[in-house]
Amino acid sequence: ETGVTQSPTHLIKTRGQQVTLRCSSQSGHNTVSWYQQALGQGPQFIFQYYREEENGRGNFPPRFSGLQFPNYSSELNVNALELDDSALYLCASSLSQNNEQFFGPGTRLTVL
Amino acid sequence: QQQVKQSPQSLIVQKGGISIINCAYENTAFDYFPWYQQFPGKGPALLIAIRPDVSEKKEGRFTISFNKSAKQFSLHIMDSQPGDSATYFCAASKGSARQLTFGSGTQLTVLP
């Protein structure tokens, strides 16, 4: 069974650019959540998708947006990048709304 | 608003000793309390989790103690090993697959 995978592993962008991060959920998992982890801090919830619909959102501005596809993979899009967006972006999937979340290895985004 | 407070920020323990990490939460609606272990460059991995209907849960060398009235829970690592050296995060949510609110993390170092 393949776990949660994320791509790319690392990414460098400049301020004002746009970025798309991708996540493949664990086989059979229909719920995907995205978290931002700044250096030395705990992950912070961005939003969650359940069966292709947004199902909860944390305290992040609208320039953070997402999608979930019919195969339950997901994308995180960030527009107008700011220096403070530099972080490890984590994707987590779960089998259903009442099961534990499994995290991927993350994408390290650096904004210059 | 920090809803989950974690302490200590860092912890150094001798091999074979007991590591204890504490967390306190504010939101009484939380009903799922997991602990995650994170190695450098990796995503968080679920160690053990507890729900508020029990006061203690043990899995191998890892034990969660839960005090609902005090709104506190702790992770005990018995017989700590150098391989346990990692960052540990407590978290809480309303439902296991819902938005996780993480503590700020504890960097554990187990000396050989």
C-alpha cells in the first residue's frame, strides 16, 4: 500500500509568483487536509477536502486555494507569494471523516 | 489564539530514562488527542492517540495520560532510546479526521 506522496520535494519561488503543490492520498482515502509548518513550529491547518468539496478552512487568506480530484488527489495553490509563505507544506489523508490522518513528507517552499 | 500549549520546548534524557511531554488545551469540544513524531525532513507520523472517555492508553513504550477536568494530557516514553530523538507534537481536534490543532513541539534528545 502506497502512503501519502507529495511533489515537488523542494521549490524556490520569488515574491509575487504563484505556486501549485500536489498530493496523492493513500489508497482509498477520500479526505485530504493541508497544513503549513513554519520552521520550528507546529503545523497549522489550511483547509480540508472531502469528496472534492472544501470541508473546513483555517485562518489563511483567499490566496490559498485548493482542489480535490475524483481520484482524491489534491492541489494547493498559493497566489501572490509572500516571504512569510516560506514553510514546509504538509498534506494528510484519512480513510473517512472519522479516521486518523496520515501525513506525507511535505514540500519545502522557499520564497525569495 | 494558541489553543494547545506544549511544554517543554526541548528535553534531554539519558538512554533508558523516561521522557515526559505535557500539553494543555482550551477548547472543551476537542475529543481526539494524538501525538505525532517528526524526524528532520519528514512529515509527522502518528504515534498514539486517545479519546476523552479513557484516562490512559499504552502502546509499547509510549503512554498517554489524560486529565479531562484539568484539560491536560501528556506523553510518557519509557526506556527512551537514541532512536527516539525527534520532535514530538501533541494535537487536538473535534473528530480524528478533522482540523488538527498542534502544539508548538518538543525537541527530544536521548543521549547514548
